[in-house]
Amino acid sequence: MKVIQWISSQAEHKPAWLLLFLSALGLFSTALYFQHVNGLQPCIMCIYQRTAVISIMLSALLVLIVNNGVTRMLAFAGWIVASVWGFMIAQEQYEIIHSFSLFSRCGIVPNFPEFMPLHEWLPPIFEAKGDCLDDGWRMFGLGMPEWMMVIFGVYTTVFVIVFGSRILDKKPF
């Protein structure tokens, strides 16, 4: 029970949220490095996954700016929604690549809300120039979609552990 209480208490302290923020910032920075230095152009699925990582980063930043029950509740909601959505997009990209269908394609223009056309506001970050079927980059036998499934799976697992400990410890947010 002490482990649950310790994990639960970490959600009330900024260093835990800083770790979440820095992990997402590291992933975002890596994506930009791959794009602008290595020349790996992101496809639309990559842009959506990048948006999910940025959402996790912004969720953590919210608590770093103002740490109270309301901001933690909003950050928890943003964290889990972005983690699950990112996993689903990465899984969909994996299925597109490995479906071996001649008709498997994905769009070019991201489907952002009309009031927030990120691909028009910040094209160096949100413009999709790559092909979803391009699976050239690999590390330890896994391609980009597989690595992103692992990463979003870890984010989701950590969320379940932290949020579950909050519930078991009967702590308000």
C-alpha cells in the first residue's frame, strides 16, 4: 500500500509532471530532427501522432504552470486521450503499411478543425509531405509506427498506474 501512496503522491508534485513534459518534448524534438536534419518527411499519420505527443506535452505543462486539482484533472484527461488516440493512429499506420493493398492510401492534408488549421499556421511542424506507405526507417527491427505504438503504450500504462493509484489512495485531483 505504501507504493500506491507514493505513486499517488507524485501526481501532486511538479517533478513528475516535468518528467512527462520532458519525455514528450524529447519525442517532439526527435521528430523534428528526423524531419529537418535526416530528411524523413512526415506523412499525415505521423503528423497526427506528433499532435498527440504535443498534447501530452501541453497537458503536463498545464500542471507545471498551475498545480491544483482542476489542472491535474484536465492534465490527466489530456494525457489519456492523447495517449490512446496516438496509439490508435500508430496502429492504423502500421496496418496501412502492412496491408499490402494497392489501394491503401492516406491523405495529404491533415484534417484539423477549421478554427485551428495547424498545417497552415505552422507548416514546418504540421505539414504532411511524406507517404504513409514509406517504411524506410528502422531501429532494432521496428519501424516508426511500431515504435510509436510502444511509446504510446508506455504513456498509457504509466497513466493507468498513476491514475489507478490516485483512485486506490482515494485522493482528490
